Amino acid sequence: MTLLSVGDLSVAIHGAPILRDVGFEMRAGEVFGLVGESGSGKSMTALACMGLLPKGAVANGSVAMAGENLLGLPERRMRGLRGNEIGMIFQEPMTALNPVKTIGDQVAETLVIHGAAGRREALAVARDRLDRVGLTGERFPLGRYPHELSGGQRQRVCIAMAVALRPRLLIADEPTTALDVTTQAGILELLKGLVEEEGMGLLLITHDLAVVAGMAAHVAVMQEGRIVERGATEALFRTRAHPYTRALFAASEYTRARVPRAPGGPVLEVAGAVRDYALPRTAPFRAAPVLRAVDDVSLNVGRGESVGLVGESGCGKSTLTRAILGLESLQGGAIRLDGAPVTAPHVPAETRRRMQVVFQDPYGSFNPRHRVAKLVAEPFHLTGRGADAEARIDRALTDVGLAPGDKHKYIHEFSGGQRQRIAIARALITRPDLIVLDEAVSALDVRVRAQVLDLLADLQEEYGLSYLFISHDLSVVRAIADRVLVMQAGKIVEAGETARVFEAPEHPYTRRLIAAVPRIPADWQGGEA
């Protein structure tokens, strides 16, 4: 039975066309995948289905559910459908949740607003739904707040909110992009189970083709606001009839032939690093318990070498990264950059100049009121601008594939991939020896990610840079790292050459991480690359 039928859907914002003649159908109890690059129109299609298009948008065509065209409904009627008949899971759970309300109240709110239950009954249903998504009462009471949960746990709260009233249609917009592989596997298994048990339809929006291969019965490929190819998932993956589909697959299978070369002496040395945090007291006169986030970690990065650091959320990667950058002090051990000690908070300016960082969210790491020239030049506070400052800004932008004239623009004028290139330009401006890349490509779609990885490899070959690449995306680490370190519960549990660790992992935790990576079945690889 057809659950959702989208026909000739077109959307324009202030006259600019965003979607053109989008059409597909999905059935109850089915997972339908919608894939494409950032800006292809996937999320705008979802917002049109939800009646949440931005101000100034005009939609034509039809989005029919149970014979009712959602595009023509008044807002009062749509409010009755949202949460009740149609649920939505957004990409970033922390921005989708209210930080000042408990998780119990937020899940119960859907039922109270729709008049499905009183507050007491709604909280009981919220408890049941949170239990259903794996947040059981003994560990996750209703009184917890979002900041007390990990990223994967927050996403589970969002799922509980979306399915509280058992909607017939669930829209999931990139629900696992920022999650590590084991958490992602758990979330996807949960969504698949909800579809099977509740009989709902799931519209899964993602740029990860391997996720679609394991989840969706049918798939549509979007490019520049149009659907260029659609059909049964296995058939489409085998044939790849459209050139854009083939380009997506080629990018998702990104590899780069690396020229083997012996790294120089160590640029970064970490010896026996220990970092503890005091947890809240369990009783007024009892000593505060201690969490050991980094436990006797030792590693090194050679000159001109790429080292990957992987592990689940909460394993200690971010804490170790902050210590390496001189932003967090250690209780034990030592960190040295080319022999000079890195001891927070008193890190010499010259040491900071030689070690730069590229963050996961480039937009959040820039001041939106400054032009690109000022943003890229920020690290000059470590060295002084110098007479050649403008020339160095131009060179840094050129090195990352942008034009010198881009320095006069603001950051909102660029795409996600271009913003990440600007972040890399900012890291290059002081001519560092080491660049720490903290989940630097995890939020990018497959084609942009491949372009950024190629750029990083080219820059490394040109300037002899060393990279410490921190990521939960094992396919990215495999493509760019010479060696890989696997971190679990604050410890390095396995280390070695990348090919060896991925092909013959020794530690059970490493084997579990690799097994959790979604894959396109080998016998579906019949299309042209």
C-alpha cells in the first residue's frame, strides 16, 4: 500500500528554483533511501513533506499521504499531522533538543501537545519509548538533561520523540552522520526494527551509499534539485545508469595510491599521557570518584607521516587531542613537539605556530562577521603579520583550490566543502610542521570528502606536512593514514600499519569496529566506476 506519493514537486525560494519535478512513492513498512550531495535538495524535500519550508518558499506539485495533498493544507492541520502521523529525526540531535528540559519532558511533550495523554500518562509512555530505544530506566532516568548524554544517546532521545505517537511515516535526515561506527550500527538496527515492528515507512536521507545498501528497499538519487535515477536498491547499485550515480559511487570508493616513504624523525611525541577528571560526588562526605579519560597513552608522528587515531565516542580521543594542542593539562606523562615540551596552559607561541588544527565544523570555528582574509590571517597573532602577509593569504587560498579574490567574501557565501578548505588554509598560514585534523571530513558528502582528502594528500607531498587524523570514519582513515592507532577506554589497544590493522586486526575491539562498518555487498559492484 502506498504511504507517501510525491509527484512533480517543485520548490522556489524568492523565485530561485530549489527543487524541480521531484517524484517518488514509498510504501508502509518500507525503508526508502534518498541520496545525493549536500545542496542536492534532499533535506528540502523532507521539509516540503513536513510543511516546514523556509519563509519565502513556494511549493507546487503534490505530496500525498492517505489521499491528502500535504502542500495544500493549512498550518493548523499540518500541526495535527506532525508528530502524530509524520515524525522527523534531524541530523544534529543537540540542536533538535531543548537544553533546559529533561529528556522525559521532551518525549512526553509530543503526546501532551496532541492531547493523546495527560502529563502523568505521557511520562509513562515516554519511559516506555526511551526503554524501546535502548535508554533504560536504571541508567537513563527521565530527569536527565541532553548535555548529560553522548551523541548517540541524544540521537536515541530524538528517535523516541519522533515515534512517541507511532507515526505512519518517519523521516530521518542524516541520522548517523556524526556518530561512530558502532553507535551508527546500533541506531540503524533500531530504526530497521521500528519499521518492522510498527509497520511505519522510513524515508532515510543520507549521503552514505553503504548505509542505504543495508537499509533501503528502494532508492532515489538527487542532483541539483532533481531525481536523476530511482529504483530497487540492488538493481540501481548494480546498473548505475546515470553518470552522476557513477560519480557518487566512485567517490564513495575513494582510494589514493600513496607513495611509500620512510618518515623522518618524530615531530610529535606523547609518552605515558594520563588525564583524570573528577566526577560528581555520590555523597556529601565521600571522595569524588575519578574518571581516567586518557590512560598511559604513548604515540609518535614522524615528519611527513599521516597517523590515524580511531575509536568510539567517549574513548578519550578528544581529551588526548586537547592535551596535544596544549589546551588541557595532564596529570602524568609528557608531550613534545620536535623536542619542545607542550605543557598547558604555558605553551610558547613558536610551538603553537608549528602545530595547527582543523575542526569538524568549519562554520562553527569561524567568526561569521569577519571576511575570509581576516579569518585566514588569525594565526598571525603567533608570528606577527609581516610585510608578506597579504601574499601569504593569497598563497594559502590558492593552495587549497580557492581564488585570492575569495578573501573579500564572508564565510556564509561558501559551501561546506569550501569552508573546510578555508579552515585548511588558516592552518597552513603559519607553515606548521603538524596539522591535527579532528573529524575534519565527517560532515562532508562523499564527493566533497574525496576532494578534501586529495587536497590534504597533495599538500602533504608539497610541504612535507605531518598529520594526526582523528576520525570515527574508518574508511577515511584507511584512505589517508600510513599508520593507525585504535583507542578504547582511554588506552591504545592496537597500533600498526594501516593495511595490516584493517586486513588482520588483532584486538577484539578493533575487529568489532571494523565489523560495524557498513558495506556495499561485493556482488553489487557491477556498475562502472
